[in-house]
Amino acid sequence: MFFKKKVGWEYFTVDEMKCKGSGECHMDDAFMAKLDTLRKRYGKPIIITSGYRSAVYNISLGGAKNSAHVQGKAADIAVSHADAYKLVGLAIDLGFTGIGVSQKGEGRFIHIDTADSTDKQPRPHIWSY
């Protein structure tokens, strides 16, 4: 099934941002605007491996209880090597508040989000998987 781009999303489609478990897509508009800006500055296509996640699907993956994916404020991007380095630099410059780096073995990716600070997790924050 083909899904058109959501009004206001320049580079991404609902199909690539929707939950792989439920098919729902509740992406945060401010996050998507920032993601579009990231894509524009990056200058080439970005492959999203995970966008919105329903709470049930997130649990099935072992995702964090308060995951930014469940809030529609996160995306995992398939990228490696020099492209990963460039993407992380751009994400920092654009003010993404969470950056997770997985750059070992197969399935390398960068997680980016705009989650808010909590008592347990002040932002901005960067981590590795």
C-alpha cells in the first residue's frame, strides 16, 4: 500500500514513520520539522528503521518504558562510518536532545529524539548501545 507524504513533511512518508507493529503513526509535528531540516542539511536520503511505536510494540521490542518513539519524538536512522559522524554532528547542531549511537556489527544506526528532560534523564544526552 502506498502512503503519501503527510502535509508539512518534506522528505518523509507516513509509511516509513508508522509503527511496524500497529500501523499507527502519531509523529510529533515539531520533531518531524526538525527531522526534515536534518535531512535537508544532510543532503541525501535518510533511511528510517524505526519511527513511531505503539506502547505495546515498544514493549515487545524491549524498548524503554518512556521511549521517545512512543511519543512520536524519535527516529532510528540506518547509517554508518563517516555518514554517521556527519549525521550526529548535524543532530547536535539542530538541537536534538537525545542521540543514541549503535555502530558495531550489522544493523548500525543512530537514534535521534527531542524528548524532554526528566529527573532520571537530564537532556541533552548521548549514549551508545
